Amino acid sequence: MSQTSGFIVLDHQGMLSVRGADAAKFLQGQLTCNLNYVSHDQSSLGARCNPKGRIQSTFRLAMQGDGFLLSMSRDLVEKQFAELKKFAMFSKSTLLDESTNWVQLGLIHPEPILQELGIELADKAGAVTQHNDLLAIRISPALAELWLPASGASCSVRQLAANHEEKTLNDWQLALIRCGLYHVTAQSYETHIPQMLNLPALDGVSFKKGCYSGQEIVARMQYLGKQKRHMQRFLASGYELPEPGTSLLLEDGSKAGEVLVAAQSPEGIELLAIALVDVAQEQTLYLDLPERTPLTLADLPYTIDVEREIQR
């Protein structure tokens, strides 16, 4: 992946809004993240689970206007709208699919672009700057997002394209993989619990906020420490990208995990996969591809610390 500054239009992301006098109270009872930590200067990762603790969507949540925006996989917006609307009727909250109202840009090595736009954005993950109706959000030291009102976005994108490299979706996926970030899609709907995707380590789950859909299951897994399968990062040689759901195998052919997302890197392939932590640390895993590609376990930029996580 090139180290030059650049941007990508994130067409695969959609936007759900929740607005109104009870928006914060309503979302506090539905989502894994703590709305008390969200402000006009700070966003949060989060998830919405079913009653069994299985994730329906993951998202970036930010305050905007008289409510909140939730950026998630576009193929989940309609489903989440329908699920949340069942409960919103009991509060002074209004839900809207605002996917066409916003253009979302991913920024790789974002500082030159932010400076060009006159935006100062704090280094802290999740930091937000609201500037001339757009939102700039820090994803990691090397990544940011811009959420622009669609009405003026085409002009902004043309201006950026004149001075900066337009990156590919593979570039963006590779950058997110290196951050240890994965967003649920329709393919992984209601498949994983938050701990499997390391959401507590990413401050996307609060264990002190009280009840929300699936809270009892999620809390029990955290306090009992029984979750042994987590999202991990792996490297592989070759250029055949494994599809999401591709199995990770042990030497004897038994299954030890599965791929969530993969991207090309200059050296080969990088991917995020859910696998048994102890097994991945002690044995070589292989992609279930014709050539049985071996995987090398790689570091993530954060650690899983159950004691720290339960304090949030």
C-alpha cells in the first residue's frame, strides 16, 4: 500500500440517523456502546445485537445536529432500520435511512488533506471535528473519515482528486486490517458476538451502562472469560485472495477458524480471521485453498485486556 496521502469514496458504507428528544436515551438501550462517552468531539464504535448477543451490525456513531449518525455497511441499513423502528415507536425518536444524504470518504495518511481543508483533528481514535457541515473522524493515526453532505460533495471530491491520489477499496481494506477493524456485513449478520470481533478492546462495548439488546449474554461471556475465539491478523504469501468464510485449517485438516476479510499487500495477503487464540499462537494454520497456503500470525495495534475492558 502506497504511503502517499489519498482518499477513497466509501460507497459500501451507508448511514442511519436517529434524531429527536429521546435519541440518546433510545440508543443507550439498544447499542453496546455507551452514549455518555459520545459528544460533538468524540465518536464511538459500537454494535447492535439480537437478544442472543449475536451482532446485527457494527458502526461508527457520531453526534450530528439534533441526533446521531450511524455509519455501517450499506447492505445492513434497511435491516437495522426495521429492527430499531420496532422500539423507536415507544420514544420521541425518528429513524431515517440517510445513506443518500451523505458521502463518506476514507482518508489514508490524512494530514495533508485535512490541512488543505483547514481541519484540525485530534490524534485520539474516534476524535471528531465538525467543520462547515462536514464531520472529520479519526479512525487511527494513519486513517480518518470525512462525512460530507451529499449536496456539495461532488465538488469537494473533484477538488481532492485534483491534488491527491484516489485510493482503491483494497487500499482501504488493507489499512483497516492493519488497525484490527472489521465491520459486519449482510454476510456475517447475527454470526458473531462482540468479543469475537474484539469490540471491547476497541471501546465499542460498555459493561457499566446497563441493559441493551443481548447485554446479558455479552456480559456473561466477558466476566466468565470463556471466549476463546477472537479476531486475529494473519499474513500469507501468494495473490489468491480468500473469500470471507474461507476456513482456517490445522495440519490434520480440522477447522480452526474462518476468514472475515482479506486484502492484497505488497508482500502478499493480509487478513483478519476468527480463530482459537491458543491454537493460532502455538500451531501453523492454513487457508483452505487448493495450495493450502500457510499463515503467519501478526500483531494487532491493541491488546485484549478483560480487566480494563470491564471498567468502561
